[in-house]
Amino acid sequence: MSNTVLAIAGLGPQELLLVVLVVFLLFGATRLPQLAKSLGQSKRAFKEGLEEADREEKEEKEKSSKP
């Protein structure tokens, strides 16, 4: 992570380490890869949905501008 992102979030290295430790304790080592995979899939699906909405909006504009 960049220093800018950490500064904006107000997290220093010690706080970030604490968050990682708590997540590790809550979910365990076996569950973390599954959570990361599902988070990645959700992010990808959200991005695809945004792209599809932009594409549909562009098509609608093109249809409405044609006589």
C-alpha cells in the first residue's frame, strides 16, 4: 500500500498489523484464501456491472441522438 492511502485512512504500520492479526484470528489460515477469492470475484462482478451500465447508457444516447 502506498503511504498516501495509509495516511488518508489514518492507519500506521502498527494499526495495520493489528488489523491483519485480528482478521487472521477471526477467520483462520484456512479460511483467508477463500475470503480473498470471493472478494476478488465480487470486485470483478461489480466492475463488469459498471462497464455494462456504461455501455447501455452510451447505446441509449446514440439511439436518442439519431433522428
